[in-house]
Amino acid sequence: MNFRAKGLAALTVVACLLSVGAAQAQTPIELQFWDQNWGPAEYPVRASALVDEFNKSQNEIRVTYRSVPWTSWYETYVTAVASGSAPDISTGAAFQAAQFFSMDAIYPVDELVDAMKADGTLADFDPASMEAVRYDGHYVALPWAIDIRALHYRKDILEAKGVPVPKTWDELRAAAKAVTGNGTYGLVSSGDPSGMHWTLAAMINNGGGLFDRDRKPALTSARSIEALSFLSALVADGSVNPASAGYTSDDARGAFLAGKAAFLLSNPNIGASAGDQAEKIGVVPPLAGPHGDKGTIAWVNNIMIYKQTKHPKETMKFLRWWSEHELPLFTEGHAYPMPARLSFQNDRFFTSEPHVRQVIEQYLPVAKGMAFTASGTFPELNEIDGDGFLMSMVQQIWQGVPTADAVAPAQAHLEEIMAK
């Protein structure tokens, strides 16, 4: 081979190597993002579009979006973690990150939190929401939403009967009974997680809960039984739609928006899907329980990184971008929870809606987590949240089963979970 041929051959090799290197440089890192369905049909569409916006904003990372329904959500993630097929990153229930961290399946985000603390952006989160994602000395996730429940009412139904907006449990019971009749009920609920939220909200509203201060199961404590008996009393009055036990949250919401029930425990953004009924919906100020307690249930929902990811650095980069750009999930995707970021809460979308503002101002200060009586976050809470035994309990209550009979198996199951 002459020198010219050798030179051409060398140039060809170099060109090939450069071509391969360029191709490798242009191949983005693939990440899988699983996101719970946090709203109506618009939500996953807007969330998927937001992922597309991230993908177009840079060439290093390509994220694939998957919407995960709440049906069997607990089993979905437990199976994925156990089988080695977990996503790189996901949103999830309030205690999901803590449980999976205890299973060595979650990548802590301490590094990201430190960076945000250093540049001042961590101040956009309420300290309580950051504490809710701290477990075993680590930040196991970032908070992204506060899923809170508030009692809503139909202004037209109460006004037609001359019934004032209730301020106490006794007044709520009297109001629900007064408006029941001719196919309209005082209250409508469901037998799915939304129905279960009634039991948690009522117990918290009465200073009770799932646990005592020593984290021992306390569904049978005096305050908890008193709260659950109040729900049973509403059923005994005939004030609860008898279909509630078999309803889904969409069924209950539909009945409320159709004017078939006066009261509904719901997320603050119900007005976004109410159409021309939105003006007829009001928020009941936090009720005073029989001992003067006020309160409701709220969850600080997580967005977390899994240890199975091969690209923790890139996943952390996406996590920060997503956290900073989530506002359209609420304003356009109509996500049911409230944003965890204080700056998002102060967006005009929320401040211009009186009933949403009322929830932020009146309910957020008295909202408490599932285990507020025990304090702190612990892994068992995720199983309790997703197991389904509390849904079985509320289904029985809505069916008129005596309170003690409905609570006994739930207390036994709660004890089993905590004894593992």
C-alpha cells in the first residue's frame, strides 16, 4: 500500500471513530417516569405534554411518561420493585418513598436538597412538607403536592331549605337530615379511597386517629370510635346516599355536581370540573367536633428516585426541572391536590378562586397526616394507605353495619401490619 493509500485509510478510520463518537454523544439517556393519575382526564394529557417540553428543552435526557391508575397502585409498585423493573422516577402516595427506602429501593435526594438549600430555592417549600419526606436521616423524596380534604356544600340545596352552613358536627347532622328527601341526600360518598378519607378526616377532626402516641393501633380508642359513630349516625338518619358503599369517587362527585347531595368531602379543585355548577358550590369552614377540635386529613405526596436507576445524576436533573415546572399540572391539568410549592399556591389560578383560597387559608393550617397522633413518618403507613382494609371498614359503615362490628376487623388488621 502506498503512502497516499495508507493516509486515506487512516483518515477513513478516524472519520469512522468520530462518527461513532458523535452518534454516541447524540444518543440521549433514557429514563422512565411513572406518574399517578392525580386528576381528571386532562391531567395525564398535560403531564405527558410537560414531559415532552422537558425532552425538547435539552438533548442529554429523554424521558418516557407512563400514567399509573390508582387501582391496585400499591401492588403495582411493590411488584415492580421486587422484580427489578421499577421506573427511574415516579410520583406516589405520601408514604411510598419511606417504605421503599426501608426496603433499600429508593435513592435519597439529599444532594439535591442541599443544592436547593444553598441557592435559596428550598424556601419555596413549607418546612413541614420537607419534614414529611424525611425518613431515617435522609430526604427520600421531594414533596410536590398536598392532597387535602375539605367539606363542600351545595349553596342551592341549603338555601332552598333555609338551612345555614353548619359550624359543628351537630349542625352538620341536622342540616344533612333537613335536606334529605325526594331523591336528594344530605351526603354522598364512595366505597373507594375517597370514602375511606371520610373516616380519617372525622377521626382527626375529633382529636383521634389510627394510633396513640406510642404508635399502637387506636381505631378502638374513645375519640376514634366517637368519630366513626358519628358517620354511622348520619347513615341511621337516612342522610347518606345508600349507593355510597358501591360508588367510586367519580360517582359521588357526579351525584354532588348533579345536585343530588348537599355535602361532599372532596379535594379543593372540584370547581374546575363543575362547569356551570361551580357557582353553586361552597366550602364549609372547618367544623368543630364535639370537644372543640378542628382538623382534616392531608397527605404530602412524593416524587422519588429508585435505586434501580442506572442514571441517578440525570434523574436528579429531571426531578429538579419537573419540580420547578409543575404549575401547569394544576392550572391546565386540574390536578386534585394543592401544590406543595408556596409560589404555586400564590398563583392567580388559586388566589382568584374564592373556595380554593378558603381551603388554603382555613383548612391547610388545621390539616394533619394519617399518623399525626404518633408523629413522624414510618414505612408501615404506605401499606396502611394502600392495603384496602380501611376501605372495607367505610363500606360497612355506609351499609349501616354497627360501628363496633365495622371497626373490629380493621383494628385487627392494623395490628397485624404494625406487628410485622
